[in-house]
Amino acid sequence: MSLTDHARALTASLARAALVPGPAASLIPAHFTPTTRLAVAFAGRPADLGTFFRASECAQVPRIWFPPEPEPEREGDSDASYTFILADPDAPTPDDPKFAFWRHYVVSGLKPSAGAEEAAVEGEVLTAYLGPGPKDDSKPHRYLFLLYREPSGLALAKEDVGGEEFVQRRSFRPAEFAAKHGLRLVGVNWMTCAGDGWSG
């Protein structure tokens, strides 16, 4: 799928899932156009535009890859680095998202993949991975994968993001975090996930 086709499919899927317009509108502008295709997989299974998972299928750290942005989009930075955020807009439940956005995983200093479907060059983990854990009596949660280009010379630390204790992860503000550090959104993807015992 071309980047143009991916952009159209992304916009349509976000609208169908009531994310944009919706709770993700503060993070993803209505007319956002990705400049790279962000891909994420759990144990080899792609999480793409709403793919449904059970919580146990997402227990391990996901694999992330994305090709380099076109040169004009990088604004002269031929060695750009990127920050990846995995966040839940539906915590603790989609009907009562009072703890949105829940911060599941943050990595900075990522580099684009060298080849097709090769993992991105590892960066620095700012928030250790904590897999999705919707309760069995909750509707499936939507999970956002956000990729930001970092400004040249940016050096983020764990303290910039926040603590890793369970309660410290809730009510994270990705848009404010991005604005504060000059991060530019370049790629988006998402999935849905339910507890292993959820019956629908």
C-alpha cells in the first residue's frame, strides 16, 4: 500500500472508530497527513488500523518499524530521530475514560528502518513497556501508536515523561508533551484490545 493510500485508510479508520473526531482529535489534527508509514507488530502479528487483540497477545514489547521520510519532509535533517508513544484514550473504560491518556510505552531516539519490515533502530526507553490490560467487563479499548520527529539535538530523559509506577502513567498529555519538546507528528496507527475473558 502506498503512503497516499495508507493516509486515506488511516483517516477513514479513525473516523469509523470515533477517534477523530473524538478523543484523539487533540493529538491528531483533522487533516493530518502521515509522512511515513508507522508499522507495529506483536509476536509477528501486525497491529494495523484497528486490528483486534486480546490482552495476552500484547504481553511482550511490540516491534516497530517505519521507512525514512521523504527528504523534503525532514526539513534538512538527514539524520532525524523519532519518538514513539503508545497511549490508551479509553482508560479505565471507554464509557468512563477519566484516566486518558494512559501511557503504556515511550521510546525516543528511534531511527528509521534500514529495509522493508526491518525493526527500527533501537532508541532510549523513557517509559518501560506495560502491555494493555482492559478488564474483562470493559468494552475493547482503542490504543494509539504515535510517531513524532524530534528536533535536532533533542535529548529526552525519563523525567521529561513522568514516572513508571502504575498510577503515574495515567492522565498523560501527549499533545502537551509534544508541543513542549518540539515534536512533530509524522506517523499514526492504532489497534483495539480486550481482556482475555471479554465475551462481547
